[in-house]
Amino acid sequence: MHSTQAFTQIDRFKRWFTVSALCLIAAANSWSQEPNWPSHPVRLVVSSSAGGGTDMYARILSQSLGEFYKQQFIVDNKPGASGNIGAAFVAHAAADGYTFLVSANTALTINGSLYKNLSYDAEKDFTPIARVLGPLVLVVPQGSPIKSFQDLIDWGKKEPGQLSFGSAGTGSTTYLGVRMIEEKTGAQFLHAPYKGVAPAYQDLLAGQLKFMLPDTASSLALINSGKLTPLASEYKSPLLPKIPSFAELGYPSINTHSSFSLVAPSGTPSAVIQSLNQTLNNLAQNKAFLSKLQDQGLMPESISLSALSTSMNKERSEYASLIKRNNIEASD
């Protein structure tokens, strides 16, 4: 009797398991076949405050994706903790195709090597969809006695630790890029961390800082107005055609950059991920969309999902190595 009851329970479990599995498969199939996605507004959580390169990219996405999908894509800024607040929020959000993260590479490929107790794992908790690059540009305030990149290096060697530069924090590319310059040239500078690039720009323009290495997107208006003078850039940019790249100056291995990515919580329906990736790759070939990005100093990467994931993992490894070599620790 006892044996019969056991077999009966096992049989019931098998039937329950089969029905449950079929339900899950049906749900997955219905997602992949849903013709109306998105059927209600989509939230783009931005891991930084308004006005920076990340926010600019998010607003371009919001407008362009909204027009394409005939649905609202709402920008929701959640800044703080070097991008960790916004990233953690999305990492733990429902993976239903209606919440995404737009973040600089700080939260996606750098912070994991700086912070010991993050509440998210950027590699495991997110699925990359699209990315644009924001080349870094070395700038000094108008009237600076530093007239070239070599001037800066010579000064940094002659008076190590005296020339001050501002950054958006220890985990930012605006800081790590300068550390890479120090590593490759032997110069040394004085770091002044800020909670974002906006207050750093204020002190740079006031002459309290001697230089910065921000992304082109956030510095372009100040460069065009003559308030900042660019000396070198990571890539040769059509927006700054007369400014030499680090490679042209003899430093091809100075290759840190700022990037801004659209990622989804892991588990988001693959059909949604693929749709967005394909849409943005197609838009990258559209002159109007491309012009919007280029006007902000942004360069789209039109690559497959697997290639994007591989590229971000490689970047994650390179930053981890830089941070370890230089014993860099988070300051916030």
C-alpha cells in the first residue's frame, strides 16, 4: 500500500512537472510571437544625472525608438554611487521587456573591479543590446600655459603630482584615462575627484584645475565656445579634425574610452533583445540618426549581440588589469 501511494505521488509529480514545463514553453513562445511589443511605455533608466554623455544617448534613444515602435520610451535618471544605484535598480527589475538600463561603462565594465560588495553582477545580471563610444579628449582651460600634450607630459615629469586634474570619480574613465597616461608616459598628476563632470568643469573653467580628460559628448559645447582648448583625443574625430590622436602623438596604447550602453535585465525575452539590437543597427545606417549621435561626439557600434558581449567582456578584463596594476581603490 505504501509502495502504491509512493508511485502514485511520483506519477502526479511527473504530470505536474510536464504541465508546468508546457506552460513555461507556451509563455516563452507567446513572448517571442507577441506582435504588440511594446504595448505600453518602456522605461530607460539612466545611471547618471541629466546633461552628461549617458543622458544625451538615452534621450536620443528615447526619441528614435519611440518614433520607430510608436510607443513612449521614458528616460528615468537614477544617478549616484558611480552609476551603481541605477544599475542595481535595473538588475533587480522585472525582466519583462519594459525596463532597460542606459549606462556608461563605469557601472558595466569597471565598478566590478573596484567595489567589493556590489548588489549586482554586471556580467551576469545584464544582457547587452547596443553601445556607442564617446572618445575622450584632453582639454585645458582657455589661456592655459599648457599648449600641447607634450607640454603636459613634460610638466608632469618635471613637477610630479603638482598639476591637478578633475574627474567624475575614481571609477570613471575621466580618472582611469589619466592613470593610463601616467602609466604610459611616466608623468604624475594630482587627482581631484568630483561627484560628476559638471562640478569638475566649473573648477576647470575657473582655473582651479589644470586639465581634464572628459568624453567628447560632454565637452564639445565648451570647446566650440572657446572656453576649453583640446590638446589630444583618443580617436581622430571629424568634430575635432585638427586635434591629434594619442596614436598620432606616439602613444597608441592609451586607449581607454567612455562608452554608453543599452542593456536589459538578464532573462528579458530574446525576441525583444534581438528586435532592439536589429533596430539600432539599422538606425546606425540612417543619416538622420547617425547625425544626432555624431553631433554629440558619439560613435555607434553596429555589431551583433554576441560580438557586443565579447567586446564588453574584453573591456572588463582590461580595466580589471589596469586597476590591479595601479592598486586603484574606490573613493566613494
